[in-house]
Amino acid sequence: MGMDAIALLKADHKTVETLFRKFEQAGRNAKKLKRKLVDQIVRELAVHAIIEEQILYPSIRAKATALEDQVLEALEEHHVAKWLLKELENLPPEAERFDAKVKVLIENVRTHVTEEERTLFPQVRKAFSPQELRDMAEALTLARRAAPTRPHPRAPDTPPGNLVAGAVSAVLDMGKDALRAARRKAEGLSPSPAPRAGKRARKTRDASQELPREGDGSVQDMATESSYLM
């Protein structure tokens, strides 16, 4: 029995919280370490946000309409976080407001995570069957393989626009990540792990063999549609 969607997303939350704590424990002058941690935070949160927007939130809106307001609020929280991530992406750690901006990001994300885990996720577990939640986990995993690795706050955050924009952004991000890795290597720093474009593209092509079908808005329908559009 595989992991379900809620367990998968909670694991993401735990990964990000670990990075937050490492940042908070870093010394005031640990500029290189803080820059490395923020690079990891940006990547983790950019991917996490996009897979929730492509799979989780549309699934909830299709099946559990009573949770519509919570989903809309979550989308706005993502919107705010993505702008902070975008600003932090190229902000030097020596900048006067670098630490302050990271602190505000951490506070916002922690509030968002608490609301999801204490309020939204328990209601999602009631609204979806165990099999649907496992199907959703598979769709989230597929979306992760083709997700942009950088924040794109101007891009649409609801289907179908975010599926198409996400695919284009992912390709562009691969090039940017490769350039950054080369630059960091030239500076004598350890490169950030770059996405394996070949494997990602192959997985996406495999998924696209399954053509979307007209359905009732179920998680399985959305997983198929997402894989096709991406």
C-alpha cells in the first residue's frame, strides 16, 4: 500500500521545516550557509506549491465544494509566499533585508502549514476515499517530476492555465539551474542538484500515453488530465 496524498504533503512540510530550523540556527555571519539554505527552501517551496495547485486544490474544489473558501485562502497564501521566494531568489545574503525577508517567509509558511494540517487535511481525508488519496499521491508525484524548480508568481495558479505554464516554466528553470550550478562550481562552491531533464522528460512522455477522458471530476480523471497537459 503506497503513501497517500496527505502523508506525501506532510513529508514535504517536514522537509521545509527542517530547512527553516537550520536557517534559524545559523550564525548571523554565516552568509554562505544561509544562501545555500535559502536556495534549497526556494526549490522545495516552489515545487510544493505548484503540485498542490495542479493536483490537490483542483481535486478538492471538484469533490468537496464546502472547502472552496479554504482552498481560495490557501491559493492567496501561496501567492504571497511565491513573491517572497522570487525576491529571495537573487537577493544577496549580505543585503540589509535578507534575514528579515526570510523570517517573514518562514512565519507565513508555518501559518499556512498549520492551517492545512489542522483544518484542511482532516476534512480532505473525510471527503476522499483511501484509494482516491493514493491516486492523488501518484498524481502529485507525477506533477513533481515536471514541476518548475523556481517561483513564478505571475503564472496562473489554477487549471488549465497553470498546467501549461508549469510545463513551460519547468523547461526554462532547467536551463537556469544548470547555469547556476556551473557558476557555483566556478566559484568553488558545491553545485545544487540539477534536475535530470532526460528522466523527467521520459516520465512525462510515458504519462502522456494516457489520453484524458471525460469524467466526473474525480481524482483519477484529474491525474490523467494533468499528465496529458504537462
